Amino acid sequence: IGLAAPERIKRNDTAEAGDVLILGKPLGIGILSGALQRGELDQSGYREMLETTTQINKVGVVLGEQSAVHAMTDVTGFGLLGHLLEMCYGADLVAQVALEALPILPTARALAMAGASTGAASRNWQSYGDKVRLPADIVAWQQNILCDPQTSGGLLIACAPHKAEFVLDIFHKSGFAAATRIGDMMAGKAQVRVLSGEET
């Protein structure tokens, strides 16, 4: 269906110790979709869902040209934790994620805090939760967001730390206003460590 330059193809298993993790879109699409199916999603939430899911990750083409971008994947059905674990296992590294840094769609946050979740988030956690270390003070809605399945989710980038601001600038200039640094990759047995404010 087309041609691609091999040197511009990014994999999900080539992150390096010390890399910065950047997430291109906010989380919460699964929660919004579930609310829509139940007839509980208001116009504001519906607008958030449409704007996020219809924003195509074309920025990946530009990011693929950057040598400082070491690894890239998209966050979809397995949620942030699931796809980040794939990066960890592929590169044999530990990912540290700052819980408070995660971008979350406002309506999804409100719904999650009120108890909304999805069956898929629960199944995701059951499938990989033993590979994740959570902070002692995490609450249920935060765990659900970490596992929330995304439709047309954001790109997850591992890049050299000295180019993190440059990569964020590429995201922002491409219309991904919520793109945020969410953590780092480090040496250690493959797993994800989620840190709370007191631990970061």
C-alpha cells in the first residue's frame, strides 16, 4: 500500500535507559464510550470524545524523522499500562510513571471519580496487573484510568531527555495540546512503576 524509509520506522522495543516518556493524547476514551452506550454522556463529554478520536496521529511522521525518538507506539485497547509494558519487555527496562502527570479528559475524570469504569479496564488489569507496582495511596478510579482502553489513543514516545522539550514542541505545534511528559525509562527488570506525588 505504500513505501516507508526503514530509518524512519520506529519500534516499540527500542527505548533506552534514561529516556523520557511522552504521551500525545489524554486518557479516558473508554470511560466516555461506556457512558455514551449507557446514555449517560452529556454534550461536553461527547464533544471531547469526538475531538480526541478524530484527531489522527499524523505527527508520527514527523516524530519518525527524529533520531532522538528511540521508541514509539500507540495506546489502544490494552490501555496505557498494557502498551507501556510492551515497551518495557521489548527493551528490558523499567518505566516510571508519575500519576499526577497523566493527561485525562475532563469529563472522563469526573465520571471515573464518580465510579464509572469499563469491563475491559478490569480485564486489562487482570491480565497484566502483576507486572505493575502501584503506589499505596492510589484510588480505584486512578487505576481504572491507567487500564482504560483507548480508541484512536495517543502516541507514546520514548525519547532522549535532552530532546524532550523539542519533541513536546512538535506535538504542540501539530495540535496535540495535551501532550505531556509522564515519566521515564530506567534500567531494571521489566515492569511499570506508578508513582504518586510524594514518590516523584
